[in-house]
Amino acid sequence: MTNSSEVPAPTLQVIPLGGMGEIGKNIFAYRYGDEIMIVDGGLAFPKAHQMGIDLIIPRIDYLIENQSLIKGWILTHGHEDHIGALPYLFPRLPRVPVYGAGLTLGLVREKLSEFGIKDGDVDLREIHMGDKVQIGQHFGVEFIRMTHSIPDNAGYILTTPAGRVVHTGDFKLDEHPSDGQLSDLERIEQAGKDGVLLLISDSTNAERPGRTLSEQEIAENLEQVIANSRGRVFLTTFASNVHRIQNVINIAKRQGRRVVMEGRSMVKYAQVAQDLGYMEFPEPLLTSEEVGELQDQQILFVCTGSQGQPMAVLGRLAFGTHAKIALRRGDTVVLSSNPIPGNEDAVNLIVNRLYEIGVDVIYPPSYRIHASGHASQEELATVLNLARPKFFLPWHGEPRHQINHAKLAQTLPRPPKRTLIAKNGDIVTLGPDEFRVSGTVPAGAVYVDGLGVGDVGDDVILDRVNLSQEGMVILTAALHPTPHVEVVTRGFSHPNRELDNQIRRVALEAVENGMREKRRLEDVRDDMYGAVRRFVRKATGRNPVLIPMIVD
Amino acid sequence: MTNSSEVPAPTLQVIPLGGMGEIGKNIFAYRYGDEIMIVDGGLAFPKAHQMGIDLIIPRIDYLIENQSLIKGWILTHGHEDHIGALPYLFPRLPRVPVYGAGLTLGLVREKLSEFGIKDGDVDLREIHMGDKVQIGQHFGVEFIRMTHSIPDNAGYILTTPAGRVVHTGDFKLDEHPSDGQLSDLERIEQAGKDGVLLLISDSTNAERPGRTLSEQEIAENLEQVIANSRGRVFLTTFASNVHRIQNVINIAKRQGRRVVMEGRSMVKYAQVAQDLGYMEFPEPLLTSEEVGELQDQQILFVCTGSQGQPMAVLGRLAFGTHAKIALRRGDTVVLSSNPIPGNEDAVNLIVNRLYEIGVDVIYPPSYRIHASGHASQEELATVLNLARPKFFLPWHGEPRHQINHAKLAQTLPRPPKRTLIAKNGDIVTLGPDEFRVSGTVPAGAVYVDGLGVGDVGDDVILDRVNLSQEGMVILTAALHPTPHVEVVTRGFSHPNRELDNQIRRVALEAVENGMREKRRLEDVRDDMYGAVRRFVRKATGRNPVLIPMIVD
């Protein structure tokens, strides 16, 4: 670990604390001299083996240690993996100006208020695309519009004494964006002409050839799917995909369907988007009770649950546990989404349940009704060609995405002079002729579980994994009046009195031997543990978590 | 449940006990009058939520109850989901003739010997494609070759007094099979002309348009990939894909590479296949020690681990834990496979590790080096068109696959008169003008966990899931000499003495109150449980599994 005070003045440091080598919990710091600027503050969702964890936020020891140096914070857009950790991070860091576009800040405000953080505790400052802001003495930030799956998505051009950085943020190059506002490639091209020291670009889809579908094509295909539906339509997509949902609302209007919106997050995003002018309802939304009077072909539900969450609206509809609505033959369910990696099984379960109910189920790839928000290879190449960076940092991706992005860059007419595959915690040091990892700072995952932040670590997770595999056996030996042992199991096997008795006998024998030999209680406990462990393994082929206790 | 003795004589029953509405544990019974014939006996692998389970076998109560009626058993091919449960099923059922092709029986023998089941205990009878066998009085079975991802794969035409059944078995229509032996479509066409009462066909890929790639195209692409590799090549695929592995061995020979085979299942399949003449080594295999003397570009490893199993060869190579071999820059790792649904995360983890090591990683879809063994829509249509069945039973698929298969059939020039979407346990009754579910028999999953078969059920799994989510807290209250409580936790949080003390105080207060009021011990225990549960939920936002015990 490099001590921060040793940094020579004229180099710029890029220090990713999340989002490098992974997709999720994006946050990084720029440092120049004794000034730090932060970008984003996102969360990640746990993988299957991170059992019981609610969400994951980045470790920010570096920022806390150097908090007096933090001069400002910029936010690229309102997705959870870019702003979701802010309610956990803001209270631990000083109040500095936080810049972001209208919808982004609207979503941040909503989130902070859920956590009881007051408006006055944070210094949110709205920017518009094209705005330039100065952060500290050394960071000039120009926000540039980049198309993505949420409105008001920004990249930026950062001007520092060490040189110019272009950071795409999350993006795709949609040539037919729903709001008519294209990515600001002119600014990237101009920066390329002026000289770009470093490009930091979105690697999510670096393995996908060609171009990502335009939102317009998705809308056209959805229009057709909905037109072909004869009964009620239930459509699910990502709640944050404001343009998609607006398009669906417009389609409903054209086709004489009234819209019902169901699901907490869907309603919340729509509320914020409508309040700030990013969404418009040509007709008032109805409630599920109100549409009871309409004919089936006049009804369209927009609902949560595209990722197979059993408690979201689509999940409850599929399992027949929704309090007010029941699916029936003749309904059409449209999944305008793909499962995020890790959610495949959950989505598959729900799709199968929908088929069993007998509704029509419409989803990709048979229907082209979802597009990623991230650029494919040709779009990535366009940005690389325009920015002509000297150095290149593939970001927002797992190693496979970062490395394929790096390889793609090498195939272009003007490849970067050097590309680094960075990890979270790397100090990437940049000068006119310098581009290297010069040290590391602490970085990693902090687990949020219930009200606990950081009190569950990988050791606790490992216990959970062990408990999940073969359950547990608790042995309680009481020594008085005469030694006896109780056996309690969970997740081990069906109630099996004979096996319990055998375990009890094995344990008791160990205890009695130990007492006869006047061994120490810890040793007796260990003997009991060892004897039962061997017996259980031999009798059942299993290794449950064994918890031996002796009550004296 | 229909009592089996009530069945009227002239109908045929098809009774799936596994493989209907799911992909896995294929087995079904035909019944005509008082004769039963069984097809296959496969296992399924657990889903993520079936924690700790090793594998799943079908419930066969129906066969056990009616065991005196069983006249014979036929096996379509040697994949685990068709023969993997046999060592569990054979010992519980009478010894009857079991018919299968050479490789299929070879793999069954291998499996039985692993379980210590003697050759004499089973009556395995080898058939060749085209053979006809008579089972009981009523079942005439003609085995027909169907191409698939394992050699010696059979469908069959079943002749019964009620009519003719064509069962495709697992299949694709490979027009360029590696062994030159095509699917026997002539026999299906002839059956279609003679009249097919029922078609039972493989639904796995019923959602995929077009045709499944031929094994020949895979071999050509692999040849090119290996030719482009300058260092050592490590190739993984399914161990049972004998043709693929033979092709790789041939490619190695042509390109001057010697082959090392690593991994228990890979070696086992190769051994059986070679012994029976299904695989040929133009040069002897080498060991990983022996290739030490060769140059890197003269070496090709064929290894296990294509599904991301951490303990298989590729897993150990990726995590650097293989005892003898270490990957290094310049090596090429080829995944000639796709992740089976549910294995995506595990494979992704390994792919990322390989990138981090710096080896070249080659996998689909960027490279077309894997093909499914199952027919896509055009091939499914060909079989439907040739067989012209009166009735249709889409099989070997989840509801989404079965229903899309049914829909596909309806689009054809001569659609079946009726299609049923059956479930495991359905009694599908067939007559000249009858095709319906006339009742059900018990069916479902039996979990195998360690040495236990069936002693872990969904209740035990639910305990495991609960333990995995937020761990557990054990409260042991001893009443003498004065009441005191011990708290033990696992998977709950980092060691937290203060929280433990608080829990202890809450528990002790409940116990002391209960004793003062002279309540019954069960009630005191419940009080302690309730008080701690409320406290923990409020203090941590979690609901661990709480286990209260009172030692008097």
C-alpha cells in the first residue's frame, strides 16, 4: 500500500474502489496532488454463494482516511450500481458538492429520504448535459450526454493538469433514442483532436459483436406484440427503464388500453420521473380495481418482477399469490427484459409457471423486445476511434470483458499506446508518459445484511454455506446429576429417533470416558465432537456442522 | 389415484415417472393390461435451492407396487439423465431383461460395479440398432438409431395391440454424424405410413428456431482453433461426448500433438468406449509427466470441468490448485461446451480466472465449438411430418419446451389430432380414439444425500435454506444452581460479545420471569424464544434460526 502523502505532484491517479473486474458497485476516485474527486457510489447484488446477504457496498477506507482531501463528487446516472450505496457512504464522508443530472439527483433524493437522510446533510447540485464544473483546483469536469437504459445518463471529459480523461460512463450508441437526444460524440471527437491521455470505457458487452439494438426497434416490436394480444397484457421490464416504460404507455394509448402500474419500485421510479418531467401519462393511470369495468383488450399492466423475484408482482401472479389479480387463459405476459446473470433459474421457474397457467408468454430471444443498455463491439470501437486515447482503462466489466475490450482496442487503426487491466484498489498513476499501477489501497466488499453493515464477512458466509449443505447437529451434554446428552438437529435428515439415539450413545460414551479419566471439560467436549463426527460420517456419509456443548 | 387393477384391457397407458415437465431423471412405464415395460432410469442434478443434495432420483412407488407385472426394461442411451438412477432402482425391482445397445450397457455395467451390484443380479441384453425384441405378450420394440451427443443412441418403435408408438428418445438430426451413421428416418417414415397412434418426442430445444449444428461443423471449428494455438491446449467438454473427444484426438494426431486425458469421468468414459470399440487412440495417451519432454505445441490435454465444477481438472487449473499442472501465459483453454442451466455462475467464475491467468480462452458463442445434442424446431418438424402421429406427447422438457413443441406441431401440414402436456405421474391412456389423462400415480423426487436415499425431503431442505440465510443462534438455559444462559451462534455475525451479552440478558430475564411464575418448562422455553426473536429482529433486522434449549 502506497502512502498517499508520497505521491509526486504532477501525476494523476485513478483509484477504482468498485466496478473494476466486476459489474456492480461502481465508484472510483481521482486524485491529483492533495485533491480527490469521487465518481458514483453504487451497490452490487450478492451472488448465490453469498448467502443471506441483502446487498454489497464498496469498502471506502481510502476515502475515509483521506476525507479532508475530497473536493467533490460526480454522479453519472441513476442506476443502483452507480448510486445505490450513497445512503451508506454519504454519512461517513464530509459534505462536498455532489453533481448530477436532474433524474439522477431525483432518484438520489428519493433514496436518501428512505434512509432518513435530510436534504441539508448533502449538497446536491444539478447539472445539465454540456455543463462544465470545477472541482477543487485541479478537476475540470464537462458532462456529456451518453445514451443508456435510463434518461439523463452522463459521461464526462475531465481536464486535469496531467492531461485529459474521457470517461464514457455506462453507454450504448443509440441512433434512435426515445427522447431524440443522441450521445455527444462530437465532444469526444473534439477531445480526441485536442488530445486524450486516458479513456475509461464501459466493457459490459465487449464480447458481443456488432451493435446493441436501438430502443426504437424494441418499441416497434413491443407495439406489434401488444397489438397481437387479444386479452389483458401484463408487461414487465426494469423499473428504471423510463424510456421503455414511456414507450409502452404511448403504445397503450394508441391501442386503446388503459395502464395499471403495479409494484413498489415501478411506481416509485415513475413517480420521480413524472415529477421531474421525464415521463408523461397521456391518461391517468388506473388501479387494478378500476380496470375491472374495462374489457380485457383495454387493459395493460406494467409490473415489477422481470428478474424472477418471487415477491415481485410477476412472481406473485405466476404463483397465484397476488391479493387482487389472477392470471387466466387469454392473458399475455410480456417479459421485456433478460435475466441478469445469476437470475436465470428464478426467471425460468416463473416462465414455466406462466406456461402452466396457460397464458401466452412473450420474451427474448424469440421476440426482440429487450436491448441491453451497454455498447457492443462496434460502438466501443467508435468511441475508441473518436477519442484516440494514449492510454486505455477498460472499466465496468469482469476480467473477461475488460480483456476482450483491450483486445478490441488493439485491432483498431490507432490503438492505445498502453492498456491496463486494473483491479479494485489499484492506484493507476498517469502522467504524460506514465501509465502504471503504482500501488494499492484497501478495496473490497462490505456486506449489508438486515440492519448490519459490515458485521457479516466471508467467515460468516462460509458458516452459512456449511450449514446449508448438510445442516447441523447440536450436542448438549449435561454432567449432573448423572451425565446425559441431548441431540437437536436441523437440516440434517427427517426425524430419525434411532439415529438420534445412536448419536446420543456415542456422545455419552465419550463424555463418560472423559469424566472417568478426569479430563478437562474442553477436552471432553472435543472428544465428544470427534467421536460423533466420525460416527455420523460413517453412518450417513455426511458432515453436518457439529456443535458440542457441555453444561456443567 | 387410479387403482391399477381397474384398467380396461384394450387401452395402452403411458406413465411418466420422470422427465415430463422437467429435463432430467427420465423414466417412464408403458402398461397394457397386466404387463408393464419400463424405459430408462435416469437421475437429475439438484437446483441451487436444493441445498446439499448430491443427486435426485425418481420416485418409483408405482413400479414397486406393480412389480409382478414388469416384463422388461429398455434403455435408450448412456447419459446420466437416462441411466444414472439404475443402481438405485434395480435393487428395488425384480430381475427382468434389460435391453440396450453396446455402449449403453457398457456404461451401465461400469456404474453397477461402482455400486457393488453384481453382473448376475441384472439381466442386461445387448441389442443392435434395427433389432426387434418382444417384451411380455404385448410389447414389440424395434430399436432405431437416432443421432445424439453420445454413440449408440436409440429411439424405438413400439407395437402394441392398441397401436403403434414412436418414441424419438433424445435426438438431433445430424446429417454429418462423426461415425457416419444417420438417424433412421426411413423407419419413422414407414411407421408413419403404417399408422402411428402416438409420437413421444424430445422437447429440449423446442424454443430454438432452425437446426442444431452438426458435430462435423464443431470438429472443423475445433480443428481451426487448435491449429491457431501456439502453446499447450487444454480442451474440456462433456466426458460422455465420445464422438467429440474422438474428433479431438484425431485433430491432435493430424496436428502433431500428443494427448493427455485428465479427470476421473473423462478417463472412465474413454476406457469404456475404447474397450467396446467406440473410441480409438491412434497413439497411446501420455501422462502429464510424460509430456514434460515435449514442446508446448505438441501437447493437448483433454480434461473435465466444463461445467465449472471447482474440483474438476479445469477448476483446479483455474484456481491454481492442481497438483501437477500449472497454466501459464501462452496456453490455450478451449471450452467445447455450454453451461447447463444453473451452472452459468460457476463457469463464468472459472472463465474469469483463466483470463486473469493470461491464457487464451476460447468458448461459444464467439467460437462455434459446441452443439447441443437435441433437435431444434426444423428437426422436430421433420420427425413430426414423417411420423404423422394421431396423438402427440411432447416429452423431455419443462412446460415451456413441451408447450412450444405442441405449438410447433400445430403449425405443420398434418397436425396431430390431439396433444397432451403431461406431468410426471400422469396416467396417459391411449386407444384408437382415446388420448387423455385418466388418473395419476405417485411421482416425484427422491433426494440422495451422502449415503442417505430419501431421508432428506423438502422439509429438511427448507431448514437448510433458513440456516443459510441468516445463520442460527442457540440458547442454552441451565436452571441450576442459579439460572444462566449460554449463547452460541453460527453464520449470524462476526463475533460480537456485546450483542451476545444482550441476547443472554434478554433470554435470562425471560427464564427468570418464567421460573418466578412457576410456568412449565416448555412455556419458559417458548418465552425465551419469543423474547430473543423480537430482540434480535429489532437489533439486527435479521431472523436467524433460533434454537432454545433448557437444561434442568
